[in-house]
Amino acid sequence: MAATDSVRPQLDGLDLARYLAFVGMVFVNFKIAMGADTDDTIISTFITALEGRAAATFVILAGIGLGLSRVQSYKRTVYGIGKRALLLFMLGCLNMLVFDADIIHYYAVYFLLAAFFLPLRTRWLFLVILLVNILFLAMIFLLDYDLGWDWKTYSYPDFWTFDGFVRNLFFNGWHPVFPWVSFVFFGIILSRLRLHTRSTQHRLIAAGLSLMVLIEGLSLWLTPLLMPIDADLATLVTTKPIPPLPLYILAGSGFACFLLGLCLRSAAHVKKLGILPLFAPAGRQTLTLYFAHILVGMGILEALRMLDGQTAEEAARAALIFCIGATAFSYVWAKRFTHGPLESLLKLTGK
């Protein structure tokens, strides 16, 4: 989400990256909500490629924002983040009443946990990321990942029971704390780089692209080799977001690095063209726009009876129309107000 007052002046590229990550999430969520089947068309393939990647980038950017915070008082920082996390958690749970794939209530827990790890040195954060993913692998072997799910309807019938809620939140939900919190930790690590320098930006682009190609290639190579032996074993090398296994975490991190580096490097050129001010406000109002794409965007689609049986092309068209409208709204709103509606509420909570 948008950075807080304690964050140093934002790099234009971060706003651009946040905007693009949000747009990617809208395309993915509209495709899911509109019941569009995955097929061999270019648009369907493109949206499928964004599944899990756009959301991972969104969370990593949140970690960067957290890492860029000036921590003058550690206790005060944890207290402030705790209050905001509580508000996000409540908003996310309310959102779950209308949208099963909500990320905000997970996001609140990521942020709260990450706040306690802010003082750690980079090498220890890498170790924590490793341990989080090892823990999730152990959970995959020891627990039933399918428990609670109705995969035919992609619903979680016992979500509102205590056991179901905890299981969904920490283990087998859409964006479970383990291992998704490692994206926030990785974002904190990235925040410690000299993001404003060209050399760092070039390294992010090169490293991110290389990691994506390597991991996706490794998955494509290993899957057909392991499938005849054991289908469950082959699942362990998937880069799909469900379940979020280590190769997915690596692929998502690579995508985020590539997009981040590209946005940081191109932001100055986009600014010279005079179009960055059109996108930057939306990049700073992503909390408001996230709820808007569900309550307003999907609400309109429901009124038009377009939430089932649509094509990927129709989902992409609807997502594009919404994103254009959201961008225009954010631009007009920013002319009069510093922060978006929900961002302002979040800032008041943090005081």
C-alpha cells in the first residue's frame, strides 16, 4: 500500500511499480470472478502468467515501504504498525464476506510479523525466509493441504470456524502467512539497496529476469520427469501460487525484482513524457482502489450478470475499463487531497 509519513520521499519508480502490480491483480481477480476459463489465447496466457506474480510484487513493495521507514522508536513503530494492522485485518475480514480471495487480512498479519524483524541484519532476514519456507514444506508433508477446500467451487466452507480460519490464514488459504510473509521480508531486504542508482536498477532487472527464466525452466524440466514417478512429488516443483512452494516463491521474487528494476529505471523517462503524474496517484491509493475493484468493479459486473461463464477477453476488457476509471479517479482525487480515502483513515489510525 502507500507508504507512511515516516517513509523518506518516494522514488517515482515505486509508485509506478505499485500501480502496475495493482493493475495485474485486477486482471487476475476479474478473470477469477468472471469465471473465465484458461485457454490458449494470448490474453488468457498473459493473465495466467500474472497469477500470484502481481500479488507477490504487491506484497514485496509493501515490504520495501516498511523497510524505508525511519525507525526513530522501535516500540512506537511496532505499536503504530499494530494499530494499522488491526484496521486492515478488520477491513479484510469484512471484504471476505463478498470476495473469498481477499489479501488484506493476510496482509495485516504479514505487516505485524515483519515489524518485529525490522532490526535484523540482512543475512538473518535471508535465514528467516529460508526457515519460513522449510516450515511450510514440513506443513505440506505433515498436514492435509486440501482440508477445508471445495476445489470445484474454489470455496472454503468452514472459513468462519476457528479451526478453519486459523488453517486458512497460516497454511492453506489464498495467500497464507506461511510462506507469503517471506515476500515482505524480501522487500525489507530490497529496501536496503541503493535503489536510486542505475547499477542497482540494472542488477535488479538482470537478476530478476535470470531468476524467472531459471526457475520456470527448472520447473518445466522436472515436472515431466517426476510426474510418472509420483504426481504429488511433481507438485513440489510447481511455480503456481497454489500451493505456494519454494519454486513459486523464487519465481515471484524474480518477477518482482524485474518489474521493480524496470520501473525504477524507466520512471525518469516516463516522467519526461508527462504521463507519470497520471499513474503515480493511483500507485499511492492502492488500498482504496483494491476495495473499489471488488465493491464497485465486481459489483457492476454482478449487476450486469457477468460474474460467471465469461471469456478471458471479456475479463480483460472489464479489467481495462475499471483500471482506466480508477486511474482517472485517483488523478482527480489527488488534485484536492494528499491521500486516498482509505489511506487517510489508515494514517489517522497510525497516529
